[in-house]
Amino acid sequence: MKSSPTSSLLTELAEKGAAVRAAELRSELASLESAFPKIREGVTTVARANGRTPPPATAAAPKRRMSAAARKRIGDAARRRWAKWRATQS
């Protein structure tokens, strides 16, 4: 019966396979960049070049602010919960 490969051999083979796949991907990327020279410029530039307008940017929702009184109520409630929990643990 054959012995199984050691982990160092498996690691070496995996590294070689990864290097080959990385080279394939770099080659594929180069061919895509030559076929589509504006691909790196982004969606907006390509959309304008094709006569389309890019989708409008959505405005960010306003940041919600909590009042000091609300923070105090929440903190007090949390402290009460922890105190109750600690009392049951003793």
C-alpha cells in the first residue's frame, strides 16, 4: 500500500498550484484589460462613454443622535439588570 504524502509535500504542491493559478489569472486580467481598455476607469466613466448617465448617488441617512437623558435611562437599566444578575450568582 502507498504511504500518504506528508503535510510539507502537500503544502509545497498547494503553493505550486496556487502560483500557477495566479499566473493564469494575471494572464486573463491582461487579456481583459486589452479587450476593454476603460475597465479600470470605473462604472461612471464607462457609462458616460456609452452615452448613459450613472445612477444618482443616494444621500446618506442622517446620523441618529441619542439624548443624554435617554443614554442615562439605558445605562441605569443596564446597571439594574447586571446588579440583579450578580445577586442571583452569589
